[in-house]
Amino acid sequence: MTGFINKLALATSVAVGMTAIGSAPAFAGTLTNPQFGGSAASDYLSYCSNGTSTFAGPTCTQSLSTILSGNSSAPGGNIELAKSSEKAEFDFTKNTTLTGKIGGKDIVISSLTQADWESDMDNNGKSLLSEWLDAAFAANQVTISNNTIKAAVETAFKNNNGRQRFSDPNISYVNQNDTTGEISIGLAGHLNASSILKAAMGSTTMFGVRLANLIPANIRASELVKVIYNNGPAKYLYSFAATASGQVNNLGVGADGISHNGNYEVTLASVPEPSTMLALMAVGGLFATAKRKGVKNA
């Protein structure tokens, strides 16, 4: 028994050491070699930041790497993917991507298409649109128990270009935690998204209730972003929790004095390194051996 304990201690020590190494990727940090792609690769807009204001146009001369160098405390500038999403000529079948490497692995960050909103990623019979609306209302303490009204909300959102409005994420930063490997993506948005969601309801009325009136005066909701990391499955990320960014879009082309005053951070777990998994499997095997020996000796 003493010999087994010694082997277990050694294996556990090795596993812990490997886990520490695996959880701190050698190339962890920020997005490297960022480039644009997708079927609408040129449909993006760069926003620079001076610390209190974001601005686009000819005065925004910061490099892509500089714009994306922020964090949750100081988001900085951002890159809007699918910038034409709110225009009449927008092609909702195409996407714009931001690609690069983080932690030495490929990452693709994309705007959404109509097909994305209609997809059933969880195979539960619900589209991404339906799941997102349910999550948005639940996160903001809005209860809609009538299925007819819920269906009307979804239809209104489609008819009033709500999907397009939430398909053009503004990427502020892409960082990786050196210890855990977790990837965090900053989404610049409205600290209060109430007016956007109300507009997406239009003037639709159901059972004498104007759907826009279901939207609270203060609501948090980010745009959605599609992420493919290390050639894995696509994931749709969004958030209903925001922090004040300390800045607003009030300079340059298209300044509205409202946008980018909220920072929504979404996260993506890093895949454990193979060495870490092998070490954990070895420890698990030793525990299984110990259990079998215990039963046998009994």
C-alpha cells in the first residue's frame, strides 16, 4: 500500500506540474496577425479612441493592433464587423470576419448572417433568435408567458431588422488569460439598449398591448458574435451584463453621442493541452486501480 501511495503522489505531482504548464500557453496574450476576411471582407469600420471618445473617419489612423489592445478596464477603440448591416442594400447572406492567432491557435471572429439566426445549434427545436430573445428577457426580468405574444415579438424583431441590428459586433479587444487560458472578447455597445430593442418591436400591437412597451426603460443587451477557435465548432457569444466604458462615440463620421458607452465582455474556454489530459487520465487510472485492489482485498 505504501508503494502505491508513493506512486500516486508522484503521478499527482507530475499531473499538477503539467496542468500548470498547460494552463499557461506559451503564446497567450493578445490577438496576433489580425486580418479581415469572410464573404464581405471589406465591410468593416475602424473606430479609434482618445480615452474619452471613439471616432471613425480619416482622423482614425491607429493600427488594427493598437485599436484591439484594450481590456475590460480600458476598452479603447473597436472594429465594427458588417458595418452596412443597417442599410437597405445589406446582403444578409454574407459575413465579415476578424481572424488571427491567440495562444498560438487560430481564431475566427465573425458577424452573423440570416442563416446563423435561423440555426438550431442545440438541436432543441429552437432557433438562435428564439433562444436569444428568451435569454434577453429573462436576464432583464421580463416575463412573457403567452406563446402568441412571444411569437409576435419574434416576428416583429425580424420585420423591423432587429437581427441585422444585432449582427454587427464591435470588437474592442481579444485577450487570453495566461493562467487559465480563457479568452475574453470585448464588445462595444450601448450601456442601455432599451431604445434599440423598442425600435425592433416597431408599432406592433397584440391583444391591445404594444410590444415596445414590454421593453424596460433600462436594459442590457450586447450584439452577438460568432467565434470559431482552434478549428472547433462555431459558438455564438453574447452578454446581458455591461460596465461603463468611460467613453462614447461623439467625434468623427457617424458620431451619435450614445454608442460605445458600454463594454460587454464574453468569454471562451480554452481547450486543455493534450499533455494535461494525459496526466489527468494517468491519475484517474491509478485511482481506479486502488479501488479495484480495495474490492479484491475485501
